[in-house]
Amino acid sequence: MARRRRSSRADHRITRGRAKLAGGQVLVVNMVPRSLSSEINQDSEPSITVNPAHPLEIVGTAFTGDPMGGSLAPVYLSNDGGNTWRLNSVVPSRAGSALGTGDISLSFGTNGNRLYGGILRDPTFNFETLRGTNTTAAMQTLGSRPDNDQPFTHAISKSGRDRVYIGNNDFQAGQQTATVDITANGRVANPAFRSVRIEPRATAGQDGPQIRPVAHPDGTAYAAYYGWRAQSGSFPGNTLIVTTDVVVVRDDPAGLGSNPFRSLVEPSDGLPGRLLARNVRIPFNRNGSSATGQQRLGGTLSMAVDRRANQSGTVYLAWADQTPGSILTIHVRRSTDRGVTWSAADHLTLLNATNAALAINSVGAIGLLYQQLTGTGATRRWVTHFRQSPDGANWADLVLCTAPASTPAKTFDPYLGDYDHLVTVGRDFYGIFSANNTPDNANFPNGVVYQRNADFATHRLLALDGTTPVAPSIDPFFFKVKA
Amino acid sequence: MTPASRSGALAAQARFVFQGTVKNVRATTLKSVPASPRTVVVRVDRVIQSPETLSDYAGHDITVQLAPGERVRQGQALIFHTTGWIFGDGLAVRSLGHEEATTPRMAAAAAYPEDPVRSLQAREAMTQASRADLIVTGRVSSVRVPAAEAQARARGVASGSTTERISEHAPMWQEAVIDVDETHKGSERRKQVVVRFPSSTDVRWYHAPKFQAGQEGVFLLHKQQIPATTARAASFATLKAPEYTALHPSDFQPLERLPQIQLVASAPAARPKPPATAARRARSKPRRRSKGGR
């Protein structure tokens, strides 16, 4: 026993050493700090933002409650480029909340150091728009309204102003629920957000929850969403299948005109919004199951624009549908003419995959993060990939994590999250995903650094004392790829 | 204020209560926390009340940020009532106040002296009991889908469109019918009570009790807790005339906790003061009585 203790301590010292980019290319870090070595929460559905003005400052989020149930929910904060992380409670919540916050997505402006976000606040799940002037003080609530889902934030600075776009599924918008909340300048004392309805077509009662805005410094703004057209099966019965279009809208004056997101017209019906895919089918699960690796499925959507000068017409979209033999299939397509036409064939087709997250770096290289279910029965694994391409044709593949899909058993839905996230600053890609945290080097083929106590020799997490075993759980993992 | 009531007022807000020895003043254990007149390093001697994740801190040094005006001396053994601050390579907490680590105060601080996690759970259960509108012991005789919700589901399936909103965060309400053995709080004197609870395992609802037929225990029930707007947004949610809801994990308790719950239920002023008021009260009196601490 004494020998095991000594071994464990030595191992966890190693894992807590200063992180380095494995092979000079990729850094993967378990974000749970050492002081929370005993935690066994399901820290799923992560998102990330890097301060472009100070890239060492990075904020991550997940379904992580304040460990002491304070009135603010925590974010994961790094001030050293992602090498080390701590929890800092700055997000509005409620005292005693075990959840912390519902859906959360934050984004720094390109400069100015301000942090913006959208959350579903515990306990009402009202959609609240947030702003922080730094990463250590409580964020300010700018607006709040009920009946909403999955806010997704994108901010960009231009001429001393922060344009903030928050995609959201607004159930107060009648049956055409796809919405982007926009402010022309988040820096003013009381920024006004305008709710722009981007769905012009009839729906099956509502649109899907994923509404993903992106913007270019030249003023071009895009958004993608699932336009739900019909449904069959039952959501309560966990058999719902939605028939949906995949729609891309664009606005050339930054979404700030009188009638925004109507710059892109579909030739077949003359309505705003190019139909990239029509009448595809997606499952919309109430619960994940063993067949889906415990992850509930409901589509996945991500868009990235080439932010280089004169490249705002180049945009990539990742979306998913259900194809025979695959629980969910990701398709990656590209447009080089501002969304008017799209590649006829997929640039990538990925079976049994979800949580697509795209980003384009400062030299036009494309990155794609996704999580793929492999194997069958008890051998199912969630494999988290980062793919990178200089041109959309040739893709390198880095496996960031491969871990059993059956353990730990989920404590709630979603198991891994309804999304993960990827961003760029300069040439570097920064991402976040949630996964089984078993400390096994075989699960992290490109290396990993743990802050929490762990014994990689025995594949056990350890409590604060460095000896008591801790059960595996779902943790958020940060990664950085130097392009 | 008696030691017991003072401990109670502090503990009502603090999730992490511990006995510790002040090792250094104007000191810190974390790089990200600069030392200041309000930061002290405290060795945790014994954890009294704690969430599971932090229950193993005995023997470790942590940083404590003192409350404004709070003072301690090196070498003092104290009971600290704290909330969280920074969780990094080490732990930093914010003090709500401290007390001398006397035997009566130690006894007052923990319901289960040997189990800090259970002590916190018991305190939370008592808080829920004080907030409950109706407390009964009994047995769940059946669980069913509310009639209006079942009808809405049928309409949605038949029409092929969403007559109600579909959201991952939908509560998926169910109703548990409880055969009441005894009422311990509240004016209801019925043989059966219906309680609505979310059957959803979504992140928003998984903490709520999931009742099953045959389940026996103490039910801490609350009148309408869901705003009408939220109910409208939730899939198939038609909370038109709920009897009671149970949303907090402590709203169902095992029968062995009944004696403690009965004490709370029979207290004349069952509802706790708002935290800020309680905090001010807890802080102000000791300041007048003690120059060494609070």
C-alpha cells in the first residue's frame, strides 16, 4: 500500500507539471483544477472563447456548478494560454444552484477585452444577454426574456465598437423561431439588442435549436439554422424524427439594416435563405441511449467564415442528418461566392458523428472538431477528432481523445453536450470538448496534461490526498493546435 | 444571540464550514490571489459541513478572505463559515464570519459531527422543510401523465407538427398520487395529494425527485413554482391547475429524518430570513461583543 502511495504521488506530480505542446503541435489539458480533484460532476456541453487582444486569457464554460453553491456560476479561466485553469464564478445564477447555469456561450470582442454571452439562467431558464468588462468580476445582465433555447454567441470588434450576435431559438416568435439577437455596439452603457427573425418559411411549429451566427470584419454576417418542416414519431417517446431544411442566411451590412439577413435568396422559392439541404431527416432525442453512446442526438450545425481581408465570400458549413447505418452523419460543404452556390459534394462526410465545430485561422486553414461513436455494444467509444485542412480538400486528422462510451453512466442529458466549440486567434486553433476523464495515456494519443490528481499507471483519478480513488466522470478538455 | 442561533444564522448561508487554525495573516496559498490585509492562510483541522467535493480538505492549508472588518490572529483555532471564491491549484474561500472553536459551538455547527456532507444535506432538507407549503408522510400509489399533457401529445403526433414547443429542456411533467398517512405542515387534510414533478433527465430537471409507485417517505411539497411563461415554453407543459410540485432534490426525505423535519414544521417562524438580512444580523452583534473576531 505504501508503495502504491509513493507511486501515485510521483505520477500525479508528473501530470501536474508545466504543460508543453506534444510533438510541438497540440496541447490537450484536462481543465478541472487540482483543488477539485474529488469532483465527479458531468461537466458537459462546453464552449470556449479566447481574448484576441490577450490570447493568454481564455475562458471556458460547461455545465459546471459553483462547488459551494454560490449565487454565481463558474467559468474556467486561464491566464497562461490554457496551460492551467481555475474556476471563477462570474455568471449570474442563484444561491444554492447545483446546476450553475443552463446553456451558456461566451465570446470576447476582437479587441477591447469585453466578454459577451448568452445563457439560460438557472432556475427560470430565461435567456439572458451578458457582458463582462473583465474575466474576474460578475457579468452584467443586459437583457432577459423567457421561452428560449440554446443561445450561441459571436462577437466581433470594428472601429471601436463590439458587434454582438447571439443566435437563439425564440419560442415567443410564433412558429418561425430562428432568431439572432444583435447589437451594433456592446460597449455602450446600455446596449440595445434587436431580435431579428431569420426564418421566412412555414415550419412544423418551430425551428431547430441550433442557430449559428458568424461575422466578418467587412460587415458580412451569416447565420445557419435548421428550418423544421415536418415531424413524425414522438418526443416524449424518444422516437421523434424531424424533416428539416438546412438554411444559410446572409446580411451584407452586418445585420444592422432595417430588414436584415435577406441578402441571400433561394432561387427555387424566391425567399431569403439559401437551402443548402432540403427535407433531410434528423433524430431529435429526449434521451441518449446505449445505441447513441448515451448522447442525445438532435442535429449539429457549425459555420465559419474566412476572416481575412477580401475573403468574406468563403464560408464553410458543417451540418448533420441521419443516413442509413449511421446515427448521425456530418457533412462539410463550402461556398466561395458568399453563400450563393455550394460545393455539390461533401468536403468531408463523417458517419456516426456529432458536435461539429468549425473555425478558420488567419491564413485560411480550416479546422473541424467533432465527436464520433465507434464500435458496437460494450466496445463503443467516443473518439474526439480535430481535422485540419489548408484548402478544404486535404484533411489531416488528430485524435484528441478516445474513451469508452458506456462509462461513466450519464447523470443527465446531454452526456457530452449538445455542442462543443472551436475558435481561432491568429494561426492557432483553440478548442474545448467534454469526455470521459479516465487517466489513461491510450485514451489520449496526442498527449494530455491533468491538473487534478491522477495516476496514469493505474488509470485512476485520485482525491486531494493523492491516494483515495475517485470515480471517472465527464470533464472538459481544452486543446490548442499550433498551425 | 445564543451560540446555537448564531451558528445557525451563519451556517444557513455557508456551504463550507470548518474548524481551522490560522497559520499566517496577510498571506495566501495561491499565485492568483495576492496577499492582502484580508487574506489569511488557515490549516483546515476538521471539516464540519461541506459539499462532497470539498469534504476531504482536513489537513490542508487554504486561503481565507476575511469579511470587511473581520480580524483574526495567528494561532487562533476558529470555526469559519465560508462560501467559495477561487478553485485552482489550491482553494480560496470567502469568510462570512467565524466563531471561537468551543465545544458548544462545534456541537451547534454540525447535525452529524462525523459526516460533513450529511450535515449539509440535513441543513438543506431543513431549509426545504421551512419553505414547504405542505409536508406529509405517505406512499406513492400511482404515477401518471397529466391529462392535458397526454392530449397535447396525441394532437402533436396526429398532426405531424408541433402544436406544443419541443425543447431538450422540456420538463415532461408527471403526477404522483400520494396516499397520505399524516400531515405535518399545512392546512390540507386530505387522504390523497397529487404532486407534479418533471420526469425529464435533462440538465435542467435531473436533480428533481423522480417519484415511483410504492415509494414511501416524507414529501416536502410546494405550491406553483414554475412561472407561467416557463411552463408555456416547455414541451407539452400545461401547468393549469397544479396541486403541488416537488423540484428540489431535498423535497423527498426518508422517514428517519421525520423527527428533525417535524421540529422545523412546528416552528412558529418557519420561513428563514432572506440571506442578506440574516448575514447582517449575524455580523453586527458579535462586532459589539468581541474585539478578537466575530
